[in-house]
Amino acid sequence: MGNKSEHKILADNRKAFHDYEILEKYTAGIVLTGTEIKSVRKGSVNLKDGFARIEEGEVWLYNVHISPYENGNRYNHEPLRNRKLLLKKQEINKLIGKLKESGLTLVPINMHLEHGFAKVEIALAKGKTLHDKRETISKKTAKREIEKAMKRNY
């Protein structure tokens, strides 16, 4: 029961599972300002168009929209600013090696609170083709139909 409050998911990126084949997942800390963390705790985050990039040995998160805090003043943050992600050096080096392969990218999967700190789960992903997306949808549909049939038999 105590574990649930320590790991509260605030935002999901369902589109990532539709558009990409997820290969590996990493949990990273995120550098936020005061008004950003307040908006994140409210769940005012959109990860849909987000992606991460490694520049000069640091991981940066782009295109993630964190809505301005409504009670913020003139020090409120820019909603789409680039945010630094905190990963261990060996994880960053591993990612640099993997990202050299063609077609691989880093996408945010979810944002959650862990012991009061905002964390982003990023995934090493490979883009799906239209054929792959259709295949995934047909597999899900078949699985649902099998489950329905099993329910009817009981």
C-alpha cells in the first residue's frame, strides 16, 4: 500500500507505444523550476510530442509541455522549454552507443513522482512502419476476441 504513494504516475505517453517499438526503458530525474514542479504535481503535463536527445554528454528533453502554474507570478516558466534529464554517466554512454544505430530514438513514456521527486521514464525505441502498426492492432483485436470467448464459456 505504501509503495503506491511513492510512485504516482502523473502523465502517460500512449502514443509512444503506438508509434514505436520499445526496446529498453530508463528512469531519469528531471531538472525543473519551482512553478514547473507545482504544475507537474497537478498532472498538467503533455508528453505526446516529446523526445530526448544527447548533446555534449547530457540528455535533454524536448517538446514536453508543462502548463504554466495558474498561481504563478512573473517568474512562471516557459511551457515548452528544454529540460535536462539526470542519468548516470554509464547509462548515457550506453545510450550514445545504441543511438548510433539507425532508426533508434529516445521517447518519454511517462512522468511520475518517486519519493517526492519528478522522474521521467524514457525509452530507447524504434519507429514502427504502417504495416507494424496494423499488425499490432490486429493482434490486440484477436487477443480481445479470445478473452471474450473465454468469458462466455465460463
